Amino acid sequence: MARSAGLIFPTPPAPLAPARFAATPDLAEASARWCEWLASERRVSPHTLAAYGRDLAQFLDFVTEHRGGVPDLAALTALTPADFRAWLAHRVGHDIGRASNARALSTLRNFFRFLDRRGLAKNAALIAVKSPKLPKPVPKAMSEDEAQTALDGGAGMEREIWIAKRDRAILTLLYGAGLRLGEALGMRRGDAPLSAGAMSITGKGNKTRMVPILPAVAAAIQDYLAACPHALANDAPLFVGARGGPLHPRLVQGQMMKLRAALGLPEHATPHALRHSFATHLLAGGGDLRSIQELLGHASLSTTQRYTKVDAARLLTVYDSAHPRAKGDSG
């Protein structure tokens, strides 16, 4: 354990585990107040609080060695961007990954912001320190055959026929309209799209967008509602559990796990992969990026570009058909 004036932080794994953690009374008290604020006002989880504590303990231990003395609030105020960069370099030298370093830097920003707002210490040097760039993961799309297999494959896996039809309707909606799972499960019975066309969906940030409703999507929802044994009021959830209550996302995710095992689907076959496949297959079929951005409800085009991945063959095909110089030298 790392200790400081009555504070105990869980010790991180070697080799970065500090052998000791010392701080002057004013800094120790400020650290305690910060932890209390995180727990009582920010209501962070015990796991998160422990992670923040480890980050701060490691940083203060580094400062002790780096500056050659037990740190106090005045010492924190005097730190320069070079000091913070030296701390990050120290972590990198101990093979700490970018994600962990980004989180630790975020912890320090939080702590120094707390000190500033409480009038305990002020240091703007952190503004000059850039967070490590993190790779932006792109969910893998399923192939068209895999997506169709997922939609059709659950019919014989459930004893209750209506539950199988419910699951198929949900997955068809995710793939056919590009909805997030939360958006699909948040729909009301009165909003059920029972015919082809378009419908309004309210997504992240309370933003509303229009999404297409294909005949296959409308038919799957009609089929589910016709089989559902529960009487659903207009303001009730469209998709319900076995007892008629709201359907939890984990049940849908669990069903996809069953389908992966039973049908030999890839590990990335998840409900969200169906939404990603919706965008990827539209792009591969000639859809433009701006339109797909609107359909997905992305605030920025860069987000859509991460979701939609075009292979080199498709890019070369577009180039060959569209670029004047690709059609031969005219001159």
C-alpha cells in the first residue's frame, strides 16, 4: 500500500509501485479533500477512486524523486510543463501504455482543477501538456452473408416462438435502419414502424434524425407484434422481456453470443456490429459519406469515417470510374 498522512492508496503492480509515498500536511489534506469530493459529490465508483488514487500516488512519488524533496502545495504550483513531460516519459520508460498514461494525465488535470477551484494551488502548466494520442478503434463489419445469417438464424433457438420473432425484429432494425441498440430498445409501442418509409429517432445528445424503414424491417416488427402475448399500451416499450417488462440490452447481447456459437459467426458479431455493417454496406454500395453521417446521427464526419471502412478494391473501382485520367491519356 502507498501511504500519506493517513491516506492509503492501493499499490499498483511492479515495477512502478512506489516504495513510499510522502507529502507534507497541506498536500495530504488537499488530497484527502479531493478523494472525499470524488466519492461524495462526483459519486465515482470505488474502482475508479482507487485508480485515481494510484495515479496521484505514482505522480507524487515521482515528484519526490524528481525534485529531490517531499512535495507540498507550493511545489505543485511551481511545476513546469517540462516536469509533467518528464513524468510522462518516466511512465513510458516503464512500458506504461498510452491509454493508462492518458488516464493518469486526466487524473492530474482533475486534481489540479480541484486545487484551483478551492483556492489551494494554481498551475496552468498542464495546459501545455498534450495527452497521448490513442488509436481510435473501428468496430469490424460483418459480411452481408453473416448479417443475414444472424437475422435468420435464431428462429429455431428459442422455445418461445414470439421471443425468436422479437429478437429477429430487433436485429433486423439494427441492420436495416442503423440504430444503436439503446435506440431500438427505447422505442415505444406507439412508435412501431409498421410500414416502409421513414421514421424519426431521438439518439445521443437528444438529437433527432430520420432513418429509413425498409419493407423487411416493417414486416419483421409486424410479425413480432402479431406473436407477442403481452398487451402493449402505446406508451409501453415496443420490445419487452418474457414477463412483459422492459427488455435489457444484455439479453440481446447474450442472444448474439448464442448465435455466434451456434452459427459459427465471427467474434465481432455483436448488436453494434450490425449498425456498423449497415453503414459499411451502404458505403460499399455507393452511398455518400454525408448521407450516412445523417443516417447514423453522428455529430461530425470524422466519426462516420471511423465507422465506415472501404477496402482498397472499392476505392480503385471508384477511381477508375470517376477520375478523368483513369480513362486513358487523351493527349
